[in-house]
Amino acid sequence: DTSLAEVNSFSPSMPISPSSMINQYKFEDEPELRDLFITVDDPESHITAIETFITYRVVTKTSRGEFDSSEYEVRRRYQDFLWLKSKLEEAHPTLIIPPLPEKFIMKGMVERFSDEFIETRRKALHKFLNRIADHPTLTFNEDFKIFLTAQAWELSSHKKQGPGLLSRMGQTVRAVASSVRGGVKNRPEMFTEMNDYMETFSQKINVLDKIAHRIYKEEREYFNEMKEYGPIHTLWSASEEDIADSLKGVASCIDKCCKATEKRMAGLSENLLPILHEYVLYSEILMGVFKRRDQIQGELDAKVDALAHKKTEKDLFSEEIGKLEDKVECANNALKADWDRWKQNMQCDMRSTFTNVAENNLRYYEECLATWESFLASQTVDLHVEEDSEDRP
Amino acid sequence: MEDCLAKKMEITVSEAEKRTGRNAMNMQETYTAYLIETRAVESQIEGQCAPVDSLWRRYSEFELLRNYLSVTYPHIVVPPLPEKRADFVWHKLSADNMDPDFVERRRIGLENFLLRVASHPVLCQDKIFYSFLTQEGGWKEMVNETGFQLKADSRLKALNATFRVKNPDKRFTELKHYSDELQSVISHLLRVRARVADRLYGVYKVHGNYGRVFSEWSAIEKEMGDGLQSAGHHMDVYAASIDDILEEEEHYADQLKEYLFYAEALRAVCRKHELMQYDLEMAAQDLTSKKQQCEELATGTVRTFSLKGMTSKLFGQETPEQREAKIKVLEEQIQEGEEQLKSKNLEGRDFVKSAWADIERFKEQKNHDLKEALISYAVMQISMCKKGIQVWTNAKECFSKM
């Protein structure tokens, strides 16, 4: 089977970290059949007369037939990702399109082009493309393929086709308006349940996001104080003789615990914080998806209402209504399937993320425990030696 | 040590009580009184339970006792009292003297003080100390009657001596430097420890927020619900565990604080030595100058410039009779001075000898106590880590079942 053979020839020199590889597999439905591998890396700054912006390298390796080549390397900027997302939303209004990292971060002291900001964004963009690649429907989207493979000028010209920004904005306005107006009336029970669930979930995930940030902040402040704590003991040991070793031992323990706490913090920021943030964005996306479904339903309902008052042209109307009914059915089915998939992934993500948090903390406490226990052992050995020497005449 | 009071008598400060009364200016005041209970140990060996004697004392009486001991035994490193006001507090602790936690820690500190005095080979034999423990009424008057306040050296005198002394015993100079360093490093340590405690408290307590959110979230989940709910419970346990941990650490801080205050007691002994040495140097200097004056008057030569010499030149020479009288006075003074110098020398040497013996005793005590304190700190950290491991192991299990 040539596709499997090419998957196995997957080059190990790809610049992905092991943890992100695992992440890719985590939300994979059938990992053995994966045939599209995407990485986002190598941010580069571009300065023109008008603006400064960052591009990211997007590398794609694939064994799919519909791709002309098995490997592509392109550079994309944030705008391009925004474009891709809107095209996907357009093509699949009731599918759950993965979230993009935000344009700016208002809170926090992260500057627009600071290394931290760029790295956070890079990771999120990487996640975005891989979530799409894993999606059973979205992975075969034509705009997605163009995004991954087209050179810069090709993409620009392709972008110029299709509905413009204004018409896209109009769509959203109409969606909001119609959901306010009518789509809620005949909404099937299932979607009302989804909506209610999402409202609560959204609240809770936002609170969790805040809690996680608070924990990170507190751990960082603790780390900062700990950095000063150990060295004082070393300083003290310089004026002592008998207890100098004990003091130095305590200093060393505190310093080791300090490093362990730094690792714990890193674990939080690499794992929990990005996932919670992604799901905060997901909750907004889902509310939008529900509205769009309502809007599609609303179109049907409006036509049905209109038919009730029509005397002539009933046949024409019936045909239109038939089409709209199909549209509603498609939309509902797509959403239902994608919702189930999303819920499963969410459960999986939450389970593994929080388990990872617990493991992180366990590692931290185990390291600290080992450090203090070995110090204690060294002290009690000294005591025994002292006692022995006292017994001697 | 066989005679040490602590071996013969059980001493505890068992209770603390809020009282109101009138102070020296007849204004109402609130203060805390501490119950000192004593019981003879000997009778216990015979299988009988000796009766407990008890009396109430307030902090100011402890202060009076300590002042008396410091003045009466200046060559002894007198154990310090626990702090008068709460210092080195982190935000959770109250800086209020009436706060029950502070009162409790002070109670323990006062008991520790009494036990230290009672186990000191010299101090435990003091009658005033014994009466402090056993005689409720009239103790204050008894102390004042000793007139110890008159023996106290003025602060100004001591400061003057410190600056001007020429040849203090090198060991005392080193000891003074050591006590300065000790004080500086322990205060720094206590300050940072308080900040670390504050931050640690924050980390633990924030995890408590998980509990409620997980619980509310679990209400909308089917499969994840149980895992979330039970994980939340463990997060609550985690958050609550910090209170006991930090309370225990407070006792460790108190152990360090005792030695912070001991640094001051060490300095007091050094100051006394400097004062005595300065006194000695001044007396020697005075004697030398008197001898010189005597010699000048006897031989009629003025070797050094003196105002007297000038005035006598200005206002005329003295008669031989006047000179004789002066020489006689000076010779008497010189003889007195030589005796005084001899006794001061002896005093000084005795002081150095006995002070140094107590300082050696103190050093051993300090090394032993501080080493134990550091070990107990390690034990506390180990306990905290074990608790953390347990909680997060439980939480991990709940999460993996989500």
C-alpha cells in the first residue's frame, strides 16, 4: 500500500517538538490512517514601507493523491489564516471551525511582536491547521489545500475571487438578525439543549481560564521570592562553623525546589493555559455556529409562513421550500455530527490536560521530597557520628 | 547542672487571659495575663502528685525580671523574651497584640524563656527569679528594693565607651561582629520567609477556586461529571492544607527569632566588657597623668603643657607650702588610684573569664538548637510534599476517569 509506505517514510527531521506530535495524535480519529502532516514554525519579520508583519513557515507532508507533490513549504501571515477561516465558515456554516489565536491580547504585558507573543501565536496556528487536517470534512476543503500549497502570489490572486469582506460582514449581520427574529421558534429540542449546554460551558471555561492564569501568576511570584530565600542561608553559613554545613544543605534544597517550581510553571504555560484558552474561543465559535443554523432554519420558516399566505405560485414556492428543507436537514446533520465529535474531543482534551497538570504537580512534589529527604539523611548521619565521637574517651 | 532549677521544678505558662485594669496614669487599659504553674519534681518520683502552685504575671513583669537579670549578671548571655509586638508578619497573620494566635505564640515564648533561665547554671539560683515563679504579691517591690536600676549603665556611657575604648579583648570584638552579622542575616531570612509564606498561601488558596467551578461544570456533563466533581473536592482539600502547614512554620520562625534576640544579649555582654575596659583605660590614664603632675611639682619641671602651668605663670608662682600640700594630695590620690586600678584589673579579668565561659556554653546551645531547627524545617517540608503527593495522586485518578 503506497500511502502507508509514504507515511512511514515520514522524515524525523521535521521541526516539531515531541509533545506537539503527541497532541496531534490525541485528537486524531484514526491515527494509523493519517496522511497529512502540517507544521507551523520559523516566524520571520518583514518590514515594508507601509507595515511590519510576521510570516510563518507552513510545511506540509502528504501522501494524498489529490496533492501534486508530497511536500510543500510556504510562508503565511496571520491575515492568510483569517482568510482561510472565513472561507471555511462560508463553505460549512454549521461545522465547528477551530479557533484562531486572537488578533491582539489586551490584558497582560505582552507586546505585539514580543517573542512570547509570537511563540504563543505560532503554537496556536499550528494547532489550528492540524485540527482542520483532522476534521473528516474540512480536511478535504479546496481552500484549505490552496492555503497549504499555493505560493504567495498564487494565494493573493485566489483570494481576490469570491465574496468580498463586505458581503461576509452582511452575512453575519443577517445571521444575528434572523436568529433574533425567528430561528429560535421551531428549533429542534436537541439544538436548544446544545445551546443551553454551551451557555453554561462557556461561563465555566472562562472562569477556569481566569483561575489557571491566577495560579500561574501566584506560582511565578512564589518562584521570585524563593530565588532570594536560598542564598540567605549560604550567606549565613559564612559566619558559622558548626552549623555551616546544615545551612548550606538547606540552601541547596531550597534552590533545587526553586528550579522544580520553575518547571511546574512551564508545564502550566505549555499545556493547561493554551488548551483552556482554545476552549474559551471554541465556546464563542459554537455560539456562532448555533446562530448560523438558526438563521438557515429561519429562512425556511419565513418561506413556509409566506407560503401560507400565498394564493398563486404555490408550486414554485413548494420547490423553493423543498430546497430549503434539504438545506436545513443538511445543516442540522452536519452540526449534530460535528457536535458529537467536538464533545468527544473536548472530553479527551480535558482529561489529558488536567491529568497532565496533576502529573506536573506530582513531579514537583516528588522532586522536592527527594531533595529534603536526602538532606535529612545527611543531618542524622552527622548526629550519629557526633554521638559516637562523644562516647570515645 | 545537678542544681539547676529546671530539674527540680516543672514550670509551665499554661494559660493566657485578657484583663482590664488601670495603668499608672489611671487610664483604663487592656492587657494579657499569663498563668505560671509550678510543681516540684521530686515528689513525683515517689509516685505522689505534687500540688500545682500558680500565679498570674503580665508581660511587663517578665520585662522587669529580665532587666533585673541583665543588670545583675552582666557577664551572662541572658535569654531573650519573645517579641513585644508582632513583627515579620505575612498578610494572613495579624499584627495585633490581642490576636489569639499571637497571644498563643507569646505564651509558648514566655514559657521557653522561663525554662531557659531555670536551666541556666547561674541564673537559676537567683532568688528574685524564684520569687517571680512562686510569690504572687509584692514581687515588684522586692525587685525594686534590690536597687538594680542604680547599677544599670547608662546607654550614653556605653556608647561612649564603645567608640573610645582602645584595647578591648579581641575575642569580644569578634563576638560583636558575629552578633551583628547574626542579627542581620536572621532578620533578612525572616523577612523573606514571610514573603515566601505569603506567596505559598496564594498558590494553595487559588487552587480552591477549582472546586466550585468543577462542581458547577460537572452538572452539565454526563461522563465527565463524576471525575470533575471528585477532583474538585481534592482541590478543596489541597487549598485547605496550607493553613496547618504555615502555622507549623510559624513555630520554626519563632525558634529563629529567639536567636535573633539572643544576638542583642550577646552584644550586651560585649558592651559591658567595653565599658569595663574603657573604665580601666581611663583610670590608668588618670593615674598616669596624676603621677606626672606629681613628678612635675616635685622637680619643678613642666614637661607637658598644662593650663595650670600657664595660669601659675600668669598669676605668679606658688609658695613651697602650697606645692607641698598639692604633692601630698596627689600622692594620696595616686595610692587610691593604684588600688582601684588593681581591683578594676581583677574585676575585668574575672569578667572576661566568666563571660567567656558563658559564651562558650551559649555557643554550644545555639549550635544544637539551630541545627535542630533546620532539621525540623526539613521535616516540615517533607510532610508538606507528602501531603501534596497524596492530593495530586487522588486528583490525577479523578481526572483520568473523566
